[in-house]
Amino acid sequence: MRKQSMWKRSFVAAVFTVSAIAAGVAHAADVAKVGSPAPAFTATDLTGKSRSLADFKGKYVVLEWHNQSCPFVKKHYESGNMQKLQTELTGKGAVWLSIISSAPGKQGFVTPDEEKAYLAEQKAKPTEVLFDPEGTVGKAYGAKTTPHMYVIDDKGVLIYAGAIDDNPSSEAADAATAKNYVRAAFDEASAGKPVTTASTAPYGCSVKYKN
Amino acid sequence: MVAMRGAGSGGRETRDRFRRACGRLGLATVLLSTTALPARAVMVAAKHVDVELVADVAAAPPGGAFRLGVRFVPEKDWHVYWRNPGDSGEAPRIDWTLPPGLTAGALEWPAPERIPAGPLVNFGYAGEMLLAAPVTVAADVATGAPLDLKAQAKWLVCNEDECIPGGATLALKLPIGTGDPAAPATARLFGATRERLPIALPAGWRVTARPDGGRVALVVDGTPPPADGAAFFFAHDREALDPSAAQALSREANGFRLTLTPRSTVPPALAGVLEIGARAYTVETKVAASAAALPFVPIAFAFLGGMILNLMPCVFPVLALKALGLVGLGGEARRRVRRHGLVYAAGIVVSFWILAGILLAARAGGAELGWGFQLQSPAVIAVLAGLFFWMALVLLDVVTVGGSIMGVGQHLTTGDGDRAAFFTGVLATVVATPCTAPFMGTALGFALGQPAPIALAVFTSLGLGLAFPYVLFTYVPALARHLPRPGAWMETLKQLLAFPLLATVAWLVWVASFQGGPPAVAAILIGLVLIGFAAWVAGRFSGGGARVAATAAVAIAGLLALRITPLDAPPAPEVTAGATAFAWEPFSPARIAEARAAGKPVFVDFTAAWCVTCQVNKKVALETSEVEAKMRELGVVAIRADWTRPDEHITRALQEFGRDGVPLYVLYSGKQNDPPRILPQILTPAIVIGELEKLEPLELKASELTSDADAHRSTRSATRSAAHGGEIEWRST
């Protein structure tokens, strides 16, 4: 029976080795990835105050990359599609952050007052508009287009990234007939279901990042 | 061509007013006067782009066909888009309105350009573009009046800063006639466009795609890589690939491959345009390892490799002991032994699955790992060193475990052997790990790049190969009969087998010294002393106290091992300060880019201390005076990418070459666009020098050439100078 104990010890050593290997494997990435915690960020709002993603802990958060002069953004605002979604989701307790990553001098870069006037004119209802002139937030999320949409669940996990809907056109009339991915992701996740379409190719104008 | 300012051409306000008037998008409608000349259209000057409807015939042939297209001429720095616009933008759309008898086919998209916009990449056309479709004309088409052809075009035209949607209803009056060619300028446009249309793959070419980790390998068989290294795959589907991801080109046995990056998950199929140099080809392929492509060769090699592992210093002692246990067994015992052989094989295979599973899962989670990752952690190295040391002490009879080897066979027949056999398999796998990485890293790296089922098949085959010799012994008594009679020699052999294990321990400590520095070495050595103490206590005394003391000593050794942390900074790069004083530089993508930009050839040695093949190549080939002299002569920048410790930059660089392990030897010529050449895994000075001599003599200064009296070299330089004038053919080695 002492023979047996040698194998036992060897087994302990083997398990020990395998667990050490497993421990060495754990890595954490710091870029937005669907299914992983959404990267933290801080940016200034319309009043010049610093706002962080952490301020909205425990709530669903929708991120909308925004550029009011982009034809694709106009499509969704001039058709009223974006406002409808904003009202609907914020009404269900979600936080809506419109993020402007246009650099100074580039299309879509606006002052807080210009943006306020735009929101009033369009009757837009984001929870906050955040300014990201350095493009830090945009790059952390890999935002490519305006609009580029993200949904973060109440546990801070990114559950959707991509296009606003399934019709990548710049025509306002298409917004009404398209399947809206953001609404679908929010509805499924808040009903405790897995998100069917969690990642799509965004469409729109390029984000006008700083050179 | 009559150019006319259309309604869409006014200032912004005019346009906005017009847009409101026309509803969405602002459709500029240009109506032609009915007195237009045959086949004449009017160019619409919209914002930042002129558009026009054109046909490749002066008159449409009844019963024949012609091409009808919309010509886009964007302003300088503006562009329109391909069918897949890339990261942003939108493809133009054309709706035809044709008279009865005319039918338009699908739009023919010329191969696009890649248009960068900051970090993004769009696919489109920065210059004149013709988007045409074939139109068939019925034989009985009404011939009374010219054909009234209309196209409603919508587009998005962008520069780097803004995008403007546009639209126009374009018209063309085309007489009916014999199908004479259009005016020369239009004919030239159609001709030039035809050159840019993707064509079918030439006979003998084959394009396949397979998943490669999280990426897709698009393999082009039957043609060498383009001389200028320029190849790109444009996917039709926006969702399929990340437009801004680089597509690394690497040479394959019978062609080359591009490594493509999906948007999110690997698509089930790829359709698109493969651009190679100036030509574009239509490609459509499933992304899967088809049944025919099941890699029997790697699976067979894995089996063979597994068998060879039995002879490695880490594994041989374990296996030899098991084989010795078979000596002199007969009848009943033999049946049980067979069963245990199979259970042992199961233990091995399951352990390999666990290792492969950990790695595949970690990579699916985005970790930058390759095979050999187990040996990049000094804690793992320390635990392995301790395990081997313990086993050596057992073999040397410092600890007595269950009497003599001769008893093993009998012991296995006594009922509780299944578990023991299984864990022997686990043990064999664990002790084999340090040997798989150095000797089989590349094969396993290949396996890990395959879809999970194939990867597991390769690992299974490896495990079966490792188990095979022992299982064979249990099944073929004739083989066992060839073993010598049992006797005292078995004790001697058993003790002798401790020394390969101790040699492995010495090697592991050396490896750990690179990863954790002197603190790691100290911790491992103290751990080994503790293990030695535990073995002595266990062997010398019996009873509870001894067991507690031995267990405590081993536990402390284990804690020491786990507390070893990798050094923050890598140790100073190994610089050989020999007579040649040739300097290897540490790996840096920026340094490689800089040297290549300066037109210098670059040699990269991907290596690791734990990679035995790498170490052998280094000593035998790379760090020889003749190779270093040749490198100095040619001004080669020598880079050493040391993967002894985890380094995600190096892992990524390896993946760009489709590798997941070391060694890898890459040689960039001084020319920017030459694809890098990959050297074989086993190097000799002649191989390296042969490859170096294929470099162009750009770095050779005239003075060097003339002052060198070596006739041989002058001749060779002349040959290379001659080659410089013409096409350089890259030969695979």
C-alpha cells in the first residue's frame, strides 16, 4: 500500500502544477469587449462637471457616439427615432449618455451651448451629453462611427456594441422599418434573457478623432 | 460632355431648401431635353461629386447586350464607397428605370481602394469610378424612338472631415442600332473599369479559409506571394471582417496566406475580392476545415512525437519503471496489466485535454498565450523542479516506496490499481510538459491555431502516442519476453535513471534564473533542500511524526515556489561580447519598423531559454563567427525576441506569422515591400548564410566592394547587383 502513496503524492504534485498553470493564465484586458466589464471613463458634461461611468452604477447605461452634423446621426434625429428610443429606455430606468468624440476644429465639435440648443431643437432626451475631445473614451470603447451604440447592463457588463439598427443607410425613412438592436438588447437583458445579437458592425460617419 | 450645374450644386442653404422641397436626401432631378444627341447624357454636378449615366455603346443592339453605368467623379480628397464601405460610410445605390425589353443585371463593382480616415479604414474610390451593370436588349424591342434610360442614384460622398448624402435621377437617350462602341472617352472608361473588375481565380489556384485562433487564415494555393507583398481581401459583408485590421501575409508551402481579423466572431463563410498586386479576384469560400483538409499529417506527427516523448529525459525514467514492472508476468496478471495499460492511456489523454482546454479557453478569452506558456511562469518551473527532484530521490531509494520494482506487477494485480494507473498517466503528462514545449512547441502551436475539434484531435493523438509503447508492451507478450530476466540489474538501472531527472532539474533552475533572477534560484534551491529533507525523514523514520515533518517540509517548499514572482524588467539582453562583438538587440516592433524604413535588412530570432531547439540553433548557427560576420557585412540588424517570459508583443508578432511557439526565424530584406522570409526551424550556418546571401547588396558600400580582394565575394556581389536590376525571385527554403 505504500506504493499507492507515492502515486497519491505525485497526484497532489500534478494537481498543484496544473493549478499553478491555470493561475498564470488569468489575464485582464482593458478594452471594451462584449461580455466583459465596460471600461471605466470620466468626461465632462454640458455643465462642465466631471461624470464617470461609476456614477451610474447599478443602472443600465446606453452610450451613443454623437456628431450632430453627420448624415447618419441626422437620419435618426430628424426621423425622431433616436428621441423615441431615448424616452423609452430612460423611462425604463436606463441612463443615456451621448458622447461627442469630435476633436476641436473637426466636424461635430460643438460648445456646450451649441449642443444645448441642438438638444432643445431636436427635443432630444439623453440623460447627459459628454465631451471627449481627446478621444480617450472613444478609443477605450473602440467607437468607430456616429452613431455607434453600446449597452452596459446593471452589473457594469458590456452587453451590446455595434450599429443602432440593421439598415445601414443614411435615409431617415429607413429608421422606422429597421430592427433596432439597442432596444432588443435592453429588452432581452432586462428580462433576464441572453442578448441574441450582442455585436454588430457599426455604420455611419467616421468618428472625427483628434489627429 | 456637357457639364451643367445641377440643382444639387448650390450653396448649403440652397441645398437645404431644396432638400426640404424634395423630401428626404434631396434628389436632384435632371430632365433632358428630348432633342439630345444620340447617347448623350448630362453630367450632374452634385456636392463634391459629378455623376453621369453612360453606356458602352452608341446605339443599343436588339437581341444583344451592352453595359450601362453611373460614372462618379469625386472632387480631390473626396470619395464614394464600395459595396462594403468599410469602417464608416455607405455604398451608392442605383435603381434602374428601363423601357420594356431591357433588363439590367447585377451591378459590377470595381475593386476598391483602402482609404484611411484616422484610425479607421474605408473601402471606396478616391478617383473617377464607373458602377455599371450589363443590360440585355430583347430582339423585339420597340425601335420607333430612342430608348429612354433612367437611373436613380443615391450616394454618400465623404472626405476625411465630413460626409454629404446625394442623389440624382440620371437619364440617357440611347438610339437603337448595331451596338457600335461609344465615344472614345466613354469606351476608355469602360475599358479601364473592366481592368479593375474582379475576375475568377485562374486555373490551378485554390483559395480556402480556416479559423486560426480568433482569426481567419485565408490560404491562397497555387501562386507565389506577390513580389511587393501587396495583397488584401475585401469582404462583401460588412459584418464579416474588421476593415481597419492589418492583414499579415505569410508564405505557405504552395502559396501564401493572409491572416484576417473578424469583426466579432469567425464568420462561417467569406465572399469578397482578393486583391493581389494590380489584379482583383472573386473569392468565395467556407471558413472551415473541410473533411478533406483534416490534418492527418499533423495528427500522425503528433502520434510519433508522443512516442518519442517516451525517450525524453523527463519521461523515460517513469516509463522505464513501468515497463520493468512487466518483466516476468504471466497469464492472469497479464490480463490485468492490459487493463491498466488502457487506464494509463486514458490518464494521459485526459491530462492533455485539460492542458489544451485551459489554453484554448484562455485564448478564447483574449489572453495572448502560445504553447510553452506553462514554462513562462517561474512558479511552474519551480514546482516541476521539485517534482523531478522528488522522483529522483525515490529512484535513488532515499525514500522507499513499496519495496522493489519486481513487486510492481504483483501490486497492480491486487485490485486498487485502476486509480494508480490513471494517475501514472497524469504524472507522465505532467513530467512530459517541460519536454513538449521545447521539442514540440511548433507542432502544438499549429494545433492550437486550428478549430477546437482539430486541436483536440492533435492533442489526443499526442497523448495516445505517449501511451502507445507501454500499451504495446502490455498487449504483445513477445515484446516483454525480449526484456532481460529480472535481476539485480533492475535496481541498478532504476537508480541510474535518477540522473536524467536530476539533469532536468538543473536545466529548470537555469531557466528560472532568467525569469525570476537570483531570488527565484534561491527559493528553488531551498525548496529542493526541503524536499530532500522530507525524503530523508520519510525514508529514515516511520510513524505519524515523520509523516507530519515530511509533509510540512514539502508544503514549505511548495509555498516558496508559489511565492516566486517574475522579474519586473527582463534581464539585460544577452549580448555576446565575444571576439566578434556582434550585438543582438532586444525585440521592439518600433525598432524593426525603423530599421526596415531605413532600408536595412532585419533578422529576428524568436527564442526562449526553455526552448532546447532554440538554444541549439543559437549555439550551432546564429552565434557562430561566420554568420555574425556575414550579418555585419550586410548591415543586418539582428533582433532577439526572447519569449522565456510572457511577452504579449512577442506573442502577437508570432501570431502574425501564424505561429504560437518558438523557434521562429524571420528575415526582412532591406526593401520595404518584400515579404519577410521565414527560415527553417533547424538551422545550420550554411542555411543562414545562404539566406543572407539572397539579400540585395543595397547595404554594400562601393568602398567595401572595391577594397575587398576576395574574388569569390566580388563575383557574388556582382551577381546580386545584376539581380537587383530585375525581379528578385523569392525562393522558399
